[in-house]
Amino acid sequence: MENTDKTNPVREIRYKAFISYRHLPLDKEAAERIQKGIENFSVPKEFRGLAGGNRLGKVFRDEDELPISTSLSDSITFALDHTEFLIVICTPDLPKSRWCTQEIKYFLDTHDRDHIIAVLADGNPEESFSPYLLHEFDADGNIVNDLEPLAANIGGENHTISKKSFSKEMMRIRAALLGVPFDSLWQRARRRSIMQLAAGMGIVIAGLSVFLGVTLSQNAQIRQKNDQIVAQNDQILQQNAEINDKNASLQKQLSTALVDSGNTLLKEFDRRGAINSALEAIESGDPEIYDHRAEPLLMNALGAYTVESLQGELIYEQTTDITDLVSLKNENRAYLADIVGNVSCVNTDSGRLVWRESSVFSARFDAEAKPRLYLAEKQGLLLCKNYYNLAAFSLDDGSLVWNYEYESGNTMFALSGDGKMAAIFDRSKYLPGVDPAKQIVGYDDYNHLTDVIFLNTEDGTEAGRYTLGDDQTVEIPFSSSSGYGAFFSDTGRSFACGFAVRGVDDYHEGHYGYYLIDTNTFEQVRCGKTFYSLAATDIFYGIAIDEATNSL
């Protein structure tokens, strides 16, 4: 509860004001500026009787005025006892300060409440004012009265002090310290500013008059010098014209040289170099300067207006024969396999080799098998099939993800539409005691069974396998057999493969054999044969799967 009897023994007033604030950057800046605004203020003559002189007096701020003592609280109490006003710097951090709260309470016990000035530096009054500034409390700490303290608002945007309002609010604080109406002090300050501005303008006008007189006296000299400058300018213009003529001649020679170079580059299939040369040749944009052969060079290099043929561009070159090439849609990469077993990735914009893998194939590498490439795009893999192994590489950096080797194989291979499963053929199983004149689809010329091996492309593990002809249900006499096709259905639930089996007596007569396999159980769903008679080379048209009826 506040002390309503503020009568104390007569004490000496040493400070005009005591500033209570948190020692935080914004609070400290506000306290320092207010202290200077009070101590440096020159009191107008008509109010000096109230102030007791031409200055308002000193301001206590603990960092500047704290005397040496054994107790901080004693020093603060002494300053509060000998000050006339308490100025509280209010921010959202003020109510959290135990020391600021004690300073306010102590001042209220010894002074009138109208000697407290609240300065809002940040936030709003509800969150920034101390409860002891907004309310009067009884002895039990209960609010008995709501109050509206004398306040000034200097807060700006983004937690800063407003430059626009600080001067006016500073004058409001001075008026409160003097005990005079704010308008009388503020209007007087404005009148004084206007008078100072008028005096300054008078000085400026006088200075301009002197300057004008000096200028007029120098006009004759300036006119004489101008004539000299005009003559010099004419000479410079003539020299510039000669320089421009020389530059135009050099630019035309350069343009001709660029066109000649561009035509040579175009003959060497370097379209990008030819385009750059043509653009540089016409860079000046002046038809009087550039070689007009640059225009047809640019059109030819771009292939513009070419209907009958397309012009190629040499992007990448290597010394070994390329056996296969694949690329992804909407990407600038191409993946190559060559006859010596290298797998490479090339940037199709720059022709730069991104990565190359050449160490995955074993000593049994068969160049005649011509390595083939397959994309498992969703898995981020590039599959490379050779006669004796299937390897998976990362599309991004070419690192080897897995490598699956088998004893013997052929060129037949299939990859499911979603890229999750691959099928390869291994003819390593030997079948003894079978009459070569009565072979079955699935056997080769050397009495070997053929396994269809199904692999998970994610890690190269075996998902399952099926041995073609193991049940000997498709018995076909033949002198030789060849695999012609293998593929998965659209859903990947079925797998089919087909063979051409030539007859023993007539090389041009034989049968097509086929198998349909369930990829969930890896069991045969259907198999069969179809007779053919050809006068020339075998022709295999393909297979289509009807999953609804499990038919081929």
C-alpha cells in the first residue's frame, strides 16, 4: 500500500530526475538519450524562475551516477530520496525486473504519484507498464484504484526509438519537469525553429548575392575560355571520327575471320562452335560493319529452314565401338555400353564424360555378345547384360550396386514394366541320356536344360526360377534351337518366352515353342508349340499375353 503521508524531513534535491530502466540495449539507449535531452536543455528565459536557472538539473542513471559503496541498494535509495522526478523507461521487459519494481514502490512511498513520468519505448502500455504505474494497491496487494500515469511515447517500428516522435515527446517530458503546459513549451520551440530557419535563409541569400557578383565579374573570362574549348572540341571530334573509321575497319575484318572460322567448324560437325562464331560476327549489329555471310552461317548451324535433312552434332567421341545406348526422357544424360565392356554416362549438353565403369566384367567377358543396357528408372538403376553376368549401376554416379554371374547364357533378357524384376536365361544344367533327335523346348544343342532366373533389381537377389522343358511336355525333334523373345505382361504377373526349333530332316521346317510362367509362384501356366515352314530365314513376330484368360 502506498504511503499517503509523503511528509519527510527537509531534504536536499540533488537530481531533477531518476531514470529507472532495464540494462538492455533498447532500454539503455532510451535512458541515455532522455538524460542528454534533459541535462543539455536550455530553459527559456520566461521559465528560468521555475527551474532555478538556465538548466533543468542533473539526472541520475545508475551506470553514470552510482557512488562507491558497500551496498547497491543504499546508493539507489539515496538517489531516490534526493530526486524530484522518477522517469521509468517502459518496455515489455520492465515488469520482469525486480529492481525496477522496488525503485517504483520506494519512490511512491516517499513522493507524490504525479512526479512519476512513464516513457513507453516499446510494446503497449498493458504489457510494458509496471502494475504499480497502472494501479493503486492496498496493504494486502489488492487493486483499489486504476490509474493513468503521465506518459510519453517514443516507440518506433521493429523495436526502435522513433526519430519522428522523439523530439516532441522529449519536449513533453521537459514540460512536466518544469511544471508548465506542454503546448506553451512546444509552440515556443517551433517559433524558435522558424526564426532560426529564417535567419539561416538570410545568411544564404547574402552569400548568394556575393557569389552572384563574383560570378558576373568572371563571365567575360569564362566566355573567352569557352571559345577555346569549342575549338578544342572540334579537333577532338575530328580525331574521334578517324578512330571510329579505323575501329569499323577492324571490326569488319574480325567479322570476316569469325565467319570463315565458323564455316570450318560447321564442316567438322561442331555446330555449337559455328553458332558462337556467327553470333560474335554480327555482335556489332551494324549492317555496314559485319560480314553478311554470318547470317546464312547461323541459319545453317541452327538447321533453320532445313526440311529435307537434319544436321547432326558431334557430342561425344570414343575409340571403342558402342554396342548400346539408352537415355532418360527430359534429361541431359546418355548411357553407353561398348564392345570392351565399358559402361559410361555422358552429358549430352556439354559432351563431358560424367562417369565410367570398366571393372565389373570377369575374365569370361564375351565381346561378341555385345553388352546391352536396360533402364530401371524408378529404382535409379542402369542394368548391363553380358553373356555371363548381369550388373546394376547407379544412374547418378555409376557405382556398382550389384553383380549377378551365371555359368552360361544367351541374349534373351526381359525387364518388367515397373523395373522391379528382371529375367535371365542360364543353360548350365546338363541333361544326360536324352536322345538328341528328340529334344524339348528348353534344351540346347548340347543337351543342357535352360533355367529362367528371376532377379529382384533392387538388390540382385534371386526371386525364383523355372527350368524350361523339365516336365518334357513339349517334345519337339530338332537339329538346333534358338531363343527369340521374352517379356513380362503389363502388370508383371506373367512372363512369356518363345523359341524357334528347327527340324532334323528339313532345316527350313520346325516349330515355335512357348512358355507362360506365373511370376508370383514361378510355375508354368501354359506351354505349347506351333509348326512353321519357311523357305528362308526364320521369322519370329512376337508374343502377346491375355492375362484374363492366361493365353498367348
